[in-house]
Amino acid sequence: MKYLLTGCAGFVGARTAELLLDQGHEVAGLDDLNDYYSPRLKRHRLDSLQTRPGFRFHAGDVGSRADVDRLFAAERSFDAVINLAARAGVRASMEDPRLYQRTNADGSLNLLEAMRQTGCAKLVLASTSSLYAGRASPFRESDPVDTPISPYAATKRAAEVMAYSYHHLYKVDVSIVRYFTVYGPAGRPDMSPLRFIHWIKQGRPIRLFGDGTQSRDFTYIDDIARGTILALQPVGYEIFNLGGGRRPVTMLEFIRLIEQALGKTAVIDRQPFHQADMLETAAVIDKARDRLGWSPEIDLAEGVQRTVRWYLENESWLAAELA
Ligand SMILES: NC(=O)c1ccc[n+]([C@@H]2O[C@H](COP(=O)([O-])OP(=O)(O)OC[C@H]3O[C@@H](n4cnc5c(N)ncnc54)[C@H](O)[C@@H]3O)[C@@H](O)[C@H]2O)c1
């Protein structure tokens, strides 16, 4: 099969592309390699993809109609599009909401239009547990999510509902995958797992928002990438939670696992809880298990060990990329 994967130099995109290539598929990847976080880390992921037969990289902006149309003209057709390109920072979205609208909402629309024009009938769209803010945890796909509390969440919801219109009007088959706090090797430097590892290793205080009892349903990168690929199967229009699906883990417990893996104790610098943050995220994942045959396989202690190992192997160049 031939897939378009947007955000291919990103954390989830690069691992998903690797698994697709392992399965013998062709992958055209789009990314603008922006500097929201270390472009060197994005390059690092991309460099390893570019050694793989079956992978082609297109530099471009998903928010630009011209870039998307040029890519579809060059590649002609795809069996499916996996849209992972996004601006993905909750707090950063408050500073530049228009950029979030352009990338996350308009970008998805640009892809849907190009799909309609070229007859591509399958979309997997990455969405987020941030949509559930304000709902009672654990979260189900059927929960009402039309009161997002950040521009990031609002633009992700906008993409979900636009995809529904294209499903209704043009029979595009759509799987929405709502990810829950993804962590793992080559992870995002703007998210706590990698930052905490870095700060603890360097003996610097960890900036922890709130009292550390807020909890997350951490999900290991390989499980997320595998779930994203399973979501390529035809479903009509469906939303799937991809989350750890176990007891959510507090930030303090998560820090303890990092301390064990590093053999070092954290110094904690407590900061006030942020109003766009969530106290707990826990996923009900029965639907992904029943409909996609997906369930997470890597437990948290193992995942943290693998992440710490990757950090230590790459520390010499990575440390300069992490604030
Ligand atoms: N990592 C998580 O915990 C998490 C949780 C929920 C949802 N998500 C969603 O999963 C998807 C992947 O996230 P990630 O963690 O890999 O983030 P990431 O930032 O590592 O990856 C996104 C990639 O998209 C690229 N990109 C951004 N704007 C672009 C544009 N205008 N044109 C082309 N490329 C662009 C970036 O350069 C980056 O490489 C995103 O849609 C994100 O919203 C991630």
C-alpha cells in the first residue's frame, strides 16, 4: 500500500512510518520541520527514515493549499492518508491560536479536499485526550467534547468534525485516534517525560506544575504507532481512544520510575497548576480493543527504562537541544 503520512519527522509520525516500512508499505512523508521544538531532533528522526527504501520526503506546510496540492500532484494517489502533522502544545496554543487553526484545522481540510479530488478514500486523523477536559474520568469516545478548554483542543475537534462532513458527503472512511500522553524514545522535548529525564540526569530541579498528584494515562510510542496503523482498516467514521488503559499514573509516580531507571534522585521545583491543564486523564479503550484488535503491550516501568536508555545513548548531542 502507498500512504501519505503527515508530520513524518514528529515523534509519533516517525515511529509510525518505520512500522509501515517494516511491513513493506510505501510512505510519502510531509513535514515542515518547524522550530516549535528542536529541529535537530526532527532531523535525527527523519535521517533514519531517509535511509529506508520505500520512503520519500516532501518538505512542506500542511496548512498551505499549494503545498498539499503540489504533493498530491507529484505522488498522484494514495491508498490512505495518516494526518499526524499538528501544532501540539496546549499552552503554546494560547499564545498563537491562529497558527493552531491554520495547521490543525485548515491543514486537515486541505488534505480532505485533496483526497476528495484524487479519490483517496481513507483517513486516519490524530486527535487528543485534551478534548475530554472537564469530563469525568475515565473518558469514553461517546463523551460530549464540544467545550474544549484550549485553542489546541478546539482546533483538533474542528478537524474531527470536518472529517465527519467529508465522510457524510464523499464517503471518506475516517478513523479518529485520540492519543493519551505518548512517551518513549525520541520523544518530544516539550513534554514532561523527556524533560524530566533530562533535568534529573543533569541534577537540575524539575519544574512540576501543581502538586504532582495530577495523573496521566501514559501510552508507549510503539503501542501508539501500532494502533494508528490498525486504524487504517475500514470503519465508516469512528473515534478510538488509544491510551494506556490501566490505572492512570501520577506525575510523582512517573518521576519515581525515572529516578529508578537513572539511579538519581529528582529535585522538585513546584509551580502553580496551569488553568489549561487536566487533573487526570484515563482512557476507556474497549472500543479500540473490540473494533481494531488493539491493546497496549508495553508497561510503564519497561517503557520508562527504554526511554531513559535512549536518552543516555543520545545524550551527547541531545542535551544541547533540551532547555
Ligand atoms: N504526543 C502526544 O502525547 C500526543 C497526544 C495527543 C495527540 N497527539 C497528536 O498526535 C500527532 C503527532 O504528535 P507528536 O507528539 O508526534 O508531535 P510532534 O510535534 O513531534 O509531531 C508533529 C510533526 O508535525 C510537523 N508539523 C507541524 N506543523 C506542520 C505543518 N504546518 N506542516 C507540516 N508539518 C507540520 C512538525 O514539524 C512535527 O514533526 C499530533 O496531531 C498531535 O496533536 C500527540
